[in-house]
Amino acid sequence: MSHILIAGLGDLGGGLARALSDEGHRISAIRRSPRAPRGVQVYAQDLVRDTPLLPPEPVDLLVIVMTPSEYSEAGYRAAYLTAPGRLLDALAQRQPLPPTLFVSSTAVYGDLQGDVDEDTSPAPRRYNGQVMLAAEEAISARAPSTAVRFSGIYGPGRTRLLRKVEQLSQGQEAPPAPVWTNRIHRDDCVGLLHTLARRWLAGQTVSPVVLGTDNHPVSNLTVYRYLAELHGWPLTLEEAPPSGKRLFSRFIAEGGYRLRYPDYREGYRGLSQVL
């Protein structure tokens, strides 16, 4: 079986590590903490500050799933440019760089309006999208790679939206303007990464960009009303035509990956007792 190195072992990286380990692959991981799922060999370190410590065996696939230590331009640069760059430098001294899966974000599309898919040219205006796009380009210039651009991720432990709806229902926030929202369940993020990893390991052709979204764009107000109803919270919002971008993943639409939660309502029903 193959040897996969995962840089970043949080929710998504840890879920992918478990899925690949269950198939018998050898999994090594880099994270600041020594904690890891069973069967995963961790090389605890901070790639921004420490000299990269790598497993002795050749790596067949590299997965980069970084999280910034702070949500600022400096934090993003450290997590998505400095850390991956230092990792690739160290790995390149030992072997030809392997195929690389890089977890990116739909922030690279900035404030585009209308329908957006993998063929849409990025247009980031804020630092987060600009840094993510720069990271995609830096990695793809050095190794065969796929940038997976995830839209809004929801699922267990991600309660910010639910808390917002609760505050709206209690009159603690003013009703927001209607905008298109795009999301994908945490389990589908892991499933999509698993599918792409298996394709790279099998030597199949993999697109350099895959958009990770559930192909169900919906107005934020529609989602708020649904979640309020699901929890029995009183909430009245006037619907109006939303603005913003509607994200569509051609890879998913064409059968590259089958969503477990193709509709936000299915995904949120299982989270109705979070609060």
C-alpha cells in the first residue's frame, strides 16, 4: 500500500487519515500537537518555525490541510505560504515531489457575482483569497497537484451559524441582507478528499482544481428560516432576490464524487440538537 503524508491533522486531515488508514495505507502526519488517530505516525512540529522533520520512507502522496494560527494576513501567509514552502523544500531534498492535494477555499473567487465553477477565473480582493490563490500557484508550480476549493463547511462542532440564527430569533441582531450561500458538509469534505487521494494513488488523471460544494446554492435567509423552524425558534424574515455567487462543482455534478449530504436540510437535521 501507499505512504501518505498529511500536513495538518485537524478535523478534515484527521478524517482523511482515518479513511486511508482503514484501507491499509501507511499514514504519516505533521501537526503541532502529538495527538493522532490510531495507526498514524505523527511528527510533531511547527512548520513555520521548526526545521521540517520528515518520515524516513518515500512519500507517495502529500496532503496539505493547514489552519492559520491567527486570522490575519500574516497568519494566512505563515500557514499557506511559509509552512508548505518549507515542507516542499525539505521533501524535495529527499525525493521527487509527489502528487499534492492542497485544501484551498472558494475565497479565491472574491466578490464575483452569478454562477461560478472550476472554469471561472479567480478574482480575490481580500487577503485571505489572495494568499490562498498564491499558495495554489506556488504548489502547482513545483508538483503535480489538485487544489480543492471548499465553500462554507458545516457539520459537528461548527455551531457559528446556529448561534447566529438563535440571536436573530431573539432580536439580538438586525436581519441581514439576502445573499447566495454555498456550503458542504464536513463528511463530504473528507469524502471528496478521500476520492481525490485514491485517484492520485491509482495514477489516474486528476484535475488541477476541484470545487468542493454541495451544488445547492440557497439564500442565507432561507437557511436561517429553516434552522429556526428546526429548533422551534420564532423568526420572520422578508425574502428578496439574493446577490453574490452561486457555486457549482463540475467534478461532483459529473459523477466524480457522490455527496452524502446533497442538500443542507439533510445535513442539518442530524445537527438539530447541537445547541
